[in-house]
Amino acid sequence: MFVFELPEIGEGVVEGEVVRWLIQAGDKVERDQPICEIMTDKATVEISSPKGGIARTLHGRPGDIIKVHAPLLEIDLQNGTAAATPVPPPSKPTAAQAPPPASAPPAASAPATVSAPAPASAAPSAPANGVHEAVAARMPPPPRPPGSRALASPAVRHEARKQGVDIDVVAGTGKDGRVTRADVSAALVPEAAPLPIAPPALPAPAPSTGDEKIRIIGLRRKIAEKMTQSYRTVPHFTYVDEVDATALVALRESLNRVAGPRGVKLSYLPFIMKSLVQVFHDFPTINAVMNEEAFELTVRREVNIGIATDSDAGLYVPVVKNVERKSLYEIATEIADLSQRTRDGKLKLDDLTGGTFTITSVGNIGGRFATPIINHPEVAILGVNQIHERPMVIDGQIVARKMFYLSPSFDHRIIDGAVAARFVSALKEHLEAPESLLLDLR
């Protein structure tokens, strides 16, 4: 039996969370075959088996934390053949084992024998949902013929001796009736009531209470941990202002008539990102990250903007790097690429790191404004909300204008309320006169 331990999967990584198993106990595993997905603080990686054999014990269920160098999978390298320890024949055949004389009627006067379990090939094929396997797991194994010796590995025999268990009377649930560590442990439970031998049947469903328990694992757990850390560490405050997007809407529609034939559709995000680049020159401490241990602020010269992106797997924040060096068209192309790879689950670790500021936009869903949580260790996040047409008073006249709200949140340890208000006012000016973005003024 080969015990495969969780390998080192990144610098500084000491543990990982089991996201899902790609195999089941009893499956044949090839060398270099992916066996599970492990999520760390840095990435989700597939772990491959270093050897081929039969998967026996899977350590950890989805959501469990496994330490580096702790057992992950036990592999039977003999591919399910008999254990190395031979099983000697009994010294004297018992009545149950002795064959009846040739002249006697078959089993007429002999004690009733226990039929051997049917070979795996004779069993009906299990449905895809594993119902038969679940039922079979609840059935007791067939009793071992009297006087025979248990099939077990040396390690399991040693464990049985240490626990004071007579392994030869323990019913084995492993392949070919092999006694496992779990069987030895089960034998220590006093007065365990055996399940009756009966035709396989689904257990009666428990009465429905209308409740459902969902284990929080994988990406959802990472999001929860990061949001909790941010909210506990950072004193948030949100500032809301209203923007007249009428000119911005018209400019976007005009540019899309040019960009569309080239396969790129401009959203409002590239305009907002280029506006941020210009405003950061006057408010550099907002494009920054906080070092908690040193209690030190690092003001970044590069503008790397994360875009909160919804996917079937959860919320990801891929980062558009060096926004200050890119045109509206280049930014739009990169956003489209990152969004597609997020939905396809093909993001790389580098796509998710290095951010200096984050935008979260729910305008395509609805709502007037939100109070977003900062993507720590950044010091601010910009909420962009739905553009809606409504009446406004312009020069004493009521006119229809396309309006939306900006609702950024700030780290109050670094950003004062007055600074936040001036920052949003400057951003609003650029968005309400978007022609300046085409000049790429610095």
C-alpha cells in the first residue's frame, strides 16, 4: 500500500482545501492521472497520482483542509491482487467446508453453507447516481467460513493486535473480504447492531423540514474569508454621487460603430478606467495597497484595475494590468478576454494578482447604488450602478437625462471623507465630459 501525501504546491503554502475528488475509492488510477482539486490561498490546482494502482482510501472530503505532507490517498500498488501475506489452508476441514460424499444427495445432510459473494462482473451495473453503491455500503459482508484466516495487510494486523481485536473474527468490507482499518475500528464499538441481510432497497426518506444544509467550500469559502478579513480590518465608509452619463452614452455608441466591425464591443468600463488613470494623478493615495504588518501604505505608479466578475463558480476579480499604457480599444479587448476565460474557468494565477484598485459593476442587473466591500489590501473600491433615464432640471428646463450613481467605499484609516468627496467629484467631471479621454491627457 502506497500512501501519497499532499505535495508542496506553492511557495509558502502549508495546507490546501479539498474542492472535489476526481476519483472514488476502488477506482483504478493511472500514473499522472488527476485525482483531486486542491484550493490554496493562491490558486486551485489539480493533484495527479505519482503511481498507478487501485485507490483505496481517500483522505478528506470536499471542504476539508489537508496539511502539506499529510496523507491524501492510499493506493494499492498490487492492483487488487492478494496481499503479500499468504493465507494458509485450515489444518482440519470443518463440516461446512468438507465436500459431501459422491454418493450422497447434494447437501442433503450437510449443514447449510454460506454462498460466496457473486463476482463483481455478475452484479447488475450500478446507475450513474451511485444508488446501488450506497445501498451496498450499508449491507454487512458475508460471514467468513469457520476456521479460515482473515485477509488483511500487515499494518492492519498490527493495528488489530494493538487494539486487542481478534482479526480472524472481524468481517472484512474491503475487496475480496479484506479487513481494513475501518473494520478494526468498527469492531471496537460495543454491541453494534448488525443490519439485516435483505434485498437492496433505498432507505426511507427522512421527513422533509424544508431546510437544506450546504457546506461552504472552495471559492465560496475563500470569498467569505477574504470579505470577513476586509470588513474586520478596514473601517469602511461609502460616498455616493450622481453622474450625468448622457454624453458618455452618446460617445460609446459612436465609438462602437467603429469598434464593432473589429470584433470588440465597448462597455462603459474602459471609459471609467481611463478616467481613473487621470484622477489618480491628483489622488495617488487611492491607487495604493496597505501593508498591515508594517502599517505602511504603498502608493502604486502602475494602475492595475481588478474587475469583479460573476461566474457559475463564484466571484473572481481578474486584473487589467497597466491601464495607464493602454487605449480604450485595448482595455475593452482585454476585459472581453478576461471575462471569457473567467466563465470558462481558464484564468491563470497572474490574472488574479497585482491589483491596485477594484471596480464592481452591477448596472446590467439593476439597482441604484450599493456599498461594496474593499478588496483588501487595496484601500478603495468603486461601485458602478445602473444608468437610467429620468427628468433633470437643466438651465431651468426639465429635460430627460441618462443618470447613474457612483458608490465607492474607502479605507478610513487612509482616506478622509473630504478627500473621497473631491476624488469622486473629479471622476464625475471626466465622465460627464468624456471627450478628454480621447486625448489621453496625463
